[in-house]
Amino acid sequence: MPSHPSPSTVLQDARRVLRIEARAISNLIQHLGQEFERAVEMIYRCAGRVVVTGLGKSGVIGQKIAATMASTGTPAIFLHAAEAVHGDLGMLVSQDVVLAISNSGETEELIRLLPQFKRLGVQVIALTGNLKSTLAVNAEVVLNVSVREEACPLGLAPTASTTAVLAMGDALAVTLLNRRKFKPEDFARLHPGGELGKRLIHVKDIMHTGKSVPQVPLAASLESAIYEMSRKRFGCVGVVDAKGRLAGIFTDGDLRRLLERERNLVKFKIGQVMTTRPIVMRGDDLAVKAMRLMQDKRIFVLLVVDAARRLSGVLHFLDLLDAGVI
């Protein structure tokens, strides 16, 4: 019957792996220099796409790098090195930049592609641990991702080396993100689905607009304001001046408090009883910001104004719920 390793041995192995891989990433810092700057500049000015290619574990890491770049503002695709010589090379155009991954720099399928890259006039950035390899010699830019040891005790399975490549790919993607001044709204545009996309929705994407917005002019009677509030069913009504600018708000809570001290409501104009400094949002604000504000202030509705403080929409807590922001 096979013996089982003790818990202490299991944890020792795990810690050793993590220490080796952490050192591999840390050592990359000293490799950064002009070549990295050249790579960023080459990709930034690329009129086409970044075509990431590799084979085996390097190919798997390459797919992640391409996905990260594509989601952060740098158009990128993955090209399988083995499939490229069987027709997929047709996806390359001269305006592209190739990001070629090979720890040894001698991956046969990748080396076979180098003359084709030259023929197409495509520039190549190599991510390799061998600066004297065929790949490195034939690339326009070489990024050193060498590691001192693999975490695999046999020194065979790519572990620390693939971690290093992944980290270098992230460094490229994030540096390019900053260079492009990529904003949260840009990220939201590329991530419309899933929980991440929902949390990057803007207020203007889910707010009610036009005739749905409860509003009355500043000179309106309280009676007409109550009618508008009841008809639109948001529990509030915005009060606007002659130029459509928000002058105040009146809520069902305000109505209840007014009834506690007044019996004759007919005599009031809305301007006499409204709250003159309502809490508002802008349409370009993230919906998650509106959610936090509602939670902090314990309110269920927000009026939305534009840069000139004109009333442009209304947002209810249930809208956030329906959109999946909450």
C-alpha cells in the first residue's frame, strides 16, 4: 500500500514552489530596460494587431496574454504556431506585430515561421530565456524572461519559466493600458457581460428619461406636484426652473412630514416646501457609485442632472437590482 506524504511535507513542497516562482518574477525587474521600452513603443504604434504565438505551455500562456491585451485596449489575437503553417498564417498582415514565446528560443514550429514573418514584413518581439537562440537573433526586440530554476524538481515541466512569461505579458499589457490612458468606461465597453461588466455600467445606461421623469415647474402648486409624483411612481418629484435646471426635490417622506403639521395643503406652492439641495448624480457616473450613495444616505431614488444641472433622468434602487449592479 503506497505511503502518503505527511502534511508538513506537502506544505514544504508548496512553499518551495511559491518561493521559486516569486523569485522568478522578482528577477525580471533587473531585465527591464530599453528593450522593454522598445517593445511597448512598437506595440503602441502598431496599426494592426498584436499576434501572440507559441506552442505547448508557452502557447497556453500566450492565449492569456492575448486575452489580457485585448481586454485592456490593445487589439490582440493568438496564433497557434503549429496551425500557422497549415493556413492560419493568413490571418497575419504587414501592420501586425508578432509576440513570439519560446523559453528555449529553438521551438521548431516557431523557428519555421520566422522566414514567413520576414516575408510579410511583420516585426517580431521575442519572449525567451535564451538570448543567443535562433528566435532572439531573428527578432527586432528581445525580452529576457530567463529563470534560474524551474519549480519542477525534475527541471522538466515549465513552471517558473511560464510564470515569468505570464508576468512579463501582464507588464506589457498594463504599461500599454496606461500609455493609452485607458479608462474604466473603456474597460466597461469591452466587458459588457458578466459581473464585471455589470459593475461598470453607467447611470445613463439604466436611468429613466424623457416623459418618465417626474418633474414640475418651480411655480407649480403642491397639489399638482403630488399628482405628478403619484402618477410617475418614483416616490419623488423634481422641481425645475424656467431653464430646466433642478431647483429642488419633493418626496413622499416630505409629504408625510408636512401632513404632520399642516392640514390644508392647497395653499402651498411646491417651491415653499421642496428640499432645495437634493442629492444628485451625473449620467456619466458609474452605477455602482449610485448604489453606494443610496446605501450611505438610505435613499431609494436619485435624480440625475447634466453639467448645466438640468434634470435629465431619475434612477431607482430597483433599476440597479434589475441591471445586476447589486
